[in-house]
Amino acid sequence: MTLPKAHHQSIQCPVSPGDIFFDNIVHFTADMDDAAQDFERAGFTLTPWSTHHSQHGTSGTGNRCVMLREGYLGLLANTGEPTAVSQQVTAALARYTGPHMLSFTTPDLAVKAKALKDEGFRVLPVLDLKRRISAVDGDETELHFSVLRPAPGQMAEGRFQYVTHHTPEALWQERYIDHENGAVKLISALVTVDDVLEVADRYRCFFGREPTSVGSARASEVARFELERGAITITNPAWGYAGTGNRPVPALPCVPAYTLGFANLGATAALWAQRGFDVAQAACGGLAIQCAGATIIGYQA
């Protein structure tokens, strides 16, 4: 089979032990077709449907992805098999449809697992996942990646996990990276919670770094974690409401919004308006739409 060269492979996969990249954000959905149509209407190119498997068998989930030049987006749905993972997806969907999973790349999961344990986290054994995907020549190849997750009950905001990609050249295929709306990179995600101070202290342990202040906001209102690529911003409900363009956030805690960089934001906004999206000005300065259960905020890349 013929595999393309990975686009910016060195960027997609950090090599320094302490580096963390915001790798992907994934919407959970009960209706993959409806969510995919929403993404396509917004001008995103989606990869074909693919199911997940691990060393323990089927995971009971499958996905479609929006590959960007930096990071990617995902749509994830259950396949019908009753597994621990699919049950977690079902429980998350009972709360709201939209982003529930955020992944961060790190080059050494064993080192990260030790760091998390030292900070008091209970962690699950590393899960070795794989899924089939078509190569450029039409044959199938297999994606391999490993995932490190805190045990359930410690990150109520969503499924936050560390990942190491073993086959990035098969994942970031050039044919999936160009998008009609000009999307080029994943920038940040918004996490809205009741108690910013408590969550920020926990994320300090999760990321192994201190949060930074945001403008005139107090630490009890907003905290931001800058990574080697990307960022996570934690807000209280009032700031979360403003940050999503004055759109209500789902049940707390939640991940109501994320930001993307676009090659030509003016052209993107025109496309969204032409496709029937309500394009709003977000308090953070970007342009926001509602798509597949989330607020997507666009910036000029």
C-alpha cells in the first residue's frame, strides 16, 4: 500500500519529554449522519467512518475526523456493542451532545503516567488502540495510537487523556487536510465549570504547569493553561456565556466551545452565512457559529 508523507510530522508529534500539544477535540453524538452533515455544511472535509479496536477487542465506538494542519476534530458515536467505553459515551450524551473528549500528545506515556500518579491521580493502564483507514492507493492501513486516561470520576469536565501517535503518516493524509472553509489549526478549548479555582488546581497537576491570568479576569473567574501547542481556558458560567457569543452553555461542567484558525476568516464567515449559520461576534474577538452541539469560534490564522 502507498502511504503519504505525514504533513508536518514533527509538529504533530512532540519529541521533547515535557512538551504537550493540544492534539484533538471530539464531539460525542448519537446521530453520526446528522453531525457529519452539520460539519460538511460548515465547510469541513471529513474522513470516512472508522471503528476502534484495542488489545481487549472492539471498543464499541467509531469516528469521523476533520484533519487540520495542526491538530484535528472528531465526531464519535457508539457502534452498538456494549462496552465500558460505549457506556461512558452513552452517559456523556445523557448530559449533552457536543465536545466531551480532549486529547493531548506527549512523547512518553510512561513518564506522563508516573507524573500523574505523583500528583495523586489514579490512572488506567495504557490502552493500545487501532482503527482501519484507507491509504492513498485505496488499500487499507491501520492507525496505531496509545492512550493514557485518568480513572473515571477524576475529570468530570470530560474525557481528558494523553495520547502518543505511532502512525501519524497514515492519520494526517494531505487529501483530508484542505477544507472549503479554510480551517488550518486547532487553537484552544473552553471548559466551563462552577468552581474555577478547584478545577484550575487539578489541571495544574494534570498538565504539570501553572495557569496564567487572562486580562482583567480574577483567578476565580478565568484560568488559562498554555501548552507548547494550543491552550485550555477554564471559565465560570458568566465568562463562558460571553465567550461563546452569548449562547447558553450546556449542563455544567462542560466543554461548550473551542477556537480554530482559518486562512481567510472573512471568506469563512461569508461561507457560513451563505450556508445558513448564525455568525455571532464572540467576546474574545472571534466569529462564532453553532455546529454539532458546540460553539466553534474562528480566528484569522
